[in-house]
Amino acid sequence: MRHHRYLDDFAPGERFTTAGITLTEGQIIDFAMVYDPQPFHLDTHAAAQSPYGGLIASGFQTVALTFRLFIQTGIIAESSIGSPGIDELRWLAPVRPGDTLHAELEVLEVRPSRSKPDRGIVRMLYKTINQHGDTVASYIGNHLLKRAPTLTD
């Protein structure tokens, strides 16, 4: 099987695990300053007084990093043509400075397009896991992928 995958190379139940990434306090604050400027993401003193008891990463940062970790595997580098969206996004536990996250994915469905036979959707359940084995976020990514080129193409 190719390292780079196209739509028909995926099967329901197939699983992938990514490499990990460790978030620093600076990365959390930098992201929050631009995209999610809430005190518990920006200010260590305000965060200490929050219900979280300390600085936490934006859920949007967690989702973006999770997606990045999968994209960096290169598996869909040749076939990805975007996405119609994500479903069932859940932020399940805080992500703190020093946490190391990785993604575990499961293929839920492979659906060729009825109207455009050169592509289709692969639905994948993403789980973001921290160094303690806790799932901190989950969502279903809908990947719009090309089908493999044929010899006549």
C-alpha cells in the first residue's frame, strides 16, 4: 500500500496514531492573543483565579494542533482537496502548558461522491490524547479526497 493514500485506500475501522507535540506557556499565550483572547488563555494570574486554576490552551488551538499532527503524517498530502467541515467537536479536558498531545484517528466511513466520481469523503474520528492517556478533545473530520488516478488518466 502507498504511503500517500487516496479515497479508496481507506477502510472503516482503520486506525492511525500521530507523533506528539508539547505545548509551552508562550505558545498558548501567543495563540490566545491572536485567536481567543480570554483571560484564562492569556494571563497566568487571571487564569489562577479561574475555575481552571491555571493557564489553559484554547480549544481552537488544540483542534488546530490535532489536525496539523495528522496532516504532517503525509498520508493525504497528494489526495486532500479540502473539507466540507467537522462534526461533533468536543473539548473534554483542559490542556495546560507542558502537556504533550498526540492524535489517534479512526476511519468511520468512506463515501465516494455520486456527482463527482473523481472524489469522495472519508469521515475520521479524531481524538486528542495527552501524556496521561486522557482524551482532551474529539471531533469528526470530513476529508474531501481525490480517488487514485487510473492508468488512462
